[in-house]
Amino acid sequence: MLVQRIISALIGIPLVVLAAWHGGIPLILLTGLVIIQGLREINKMLENLGIKPSLWLAVAGGLILTTGAYLYHDGYPGPSITIILIMHLLATVVLYPRYTMLDSAGTLMGTLYVGLLNYFYLLRMLPDGWIWLIFTLATTWACDTAAYFTGMAFGRRRLAPALSPQKTLEGSLGGFAGSILVGFVFSLIYDFLPLPKLLLLSLAVGAAAQVGDLLESAFKRQAGMKDSSDLIPGHGGILDRIDSTLFTTPLVYYLVLLFIQI
């Protein structure tokens, strides 16, 4: 399992970093493709709960959000959300009684949840966006990795046994340490970044990454699934890989806009 995780990471991480470095069309295309697969996985979870989500509505909504992020760089595309909401409301009427209010609500929730990945692109479009995007990825991955190995080595007390029995308090603290360490390293590389704010941001990323991971654990547990899919050997599905990023990229985007960028 560990060997598979390492091999998958060695293949996937360079692809993500290369797209992040280039930005523009390659990054928005990668974002869109990942969102489509993520929507397929969240729809499967909803189906396991007895809900009948509409995959074509979810994919259409995800692509509308991605298009909006590409066309409007001034934050999350509000007009896109309005269009998606109207689509779902109309579908509830046109497809009645096959498509219920509960089906519509589940599809809409899944679309907006997975659609948070568009902040991956929006963050890259900020001034010094390359730095902030790599910072977000590095702190998120460091948190996940440090939490995993610290928990394996020292984990004793369960963090959230009802959601994820294998996660421990010791692993959580190790995750925070990993994200803060990355923040400190970035302050050495990019000395124009304020160290106190960078460390606080790293701490916030560590918290958001762990909450995002626990949220997906809640989804999977309710749906009776161990992994969101078997797409990535050793890791599971796309959502198993981006669950933390769905929380950390919006957080960094807004905190950088509000408190760090002048």
C-alpha cells in the first residue's frame, strides 16, 4: 500500500506542479478534468444514500463554475452559482416526479462542494499566485503526510472515532507541525513574505486540511464506502486526494487577499 502511494505521488505531483507553474489553459483544463471525476465520485456516494443525483446536471454545473472561474478572476463566480441553481430548480419541474427536491439538493451540494477546486485556479491568478498556490499545496501535503506518519508512529488517542477511527490526536498535532514547518521554509525562500502572518496562515491551512479530510470521511462513512473510488492505486479516488485541498485553497485565497496582499 505504501509503495503504491509513493509511486502514485511521484507521477501525480509533478503533473500538478507543472500545470500550476504554467497556469492558464493547462491549469484550468486539469482543474476541469479533476472536477468531473470528483463529481462522478460524489454522485456515487449520493446514490449509496438512496438519492438519485443527476450526473449530467452535476457535470454541467461543474463546468459552468470552471468556465466562470476562467472568465472572472475577481473571486468565485457568483453568476455561475445563480445559473446552476436555476438549472436545478427547472430540472425539478421538468423531470417531475423522477427528479425530486432531495435529488436536486444532493446534486447541487455535490456540485458546489467539488467545485471548490476552482479556487486552485483562482489562487494561481493572484499576484505572486504561483508562490501562493505552491505554498498551499506544500502545506496541505505536508500536513497530510506528517499526520499519517506521526499517527502511525505515536498515535494513541482517537481524534474522531465516529468519523475516522484511524486518525489520532498525535497525528493531528504532527500535521500541524508539518504545515508550520513548510511555512517557515517558505519564509526563508521568499523573505519578502511576513513570517508571523505566514506561520499563522500555515496553522490555518493545517486546520482546514484536517477538517476537509474529516468531512470526506463523514461522506464515505454515511455512504458505506472505504474510498471514493479505486482510480488512484494506493490512494483511492480523486476526492480522497483533493478533500483537504477543497478547504485549503479557498482559505488561502481569501486570507491572502484580506490580510497579506497590499
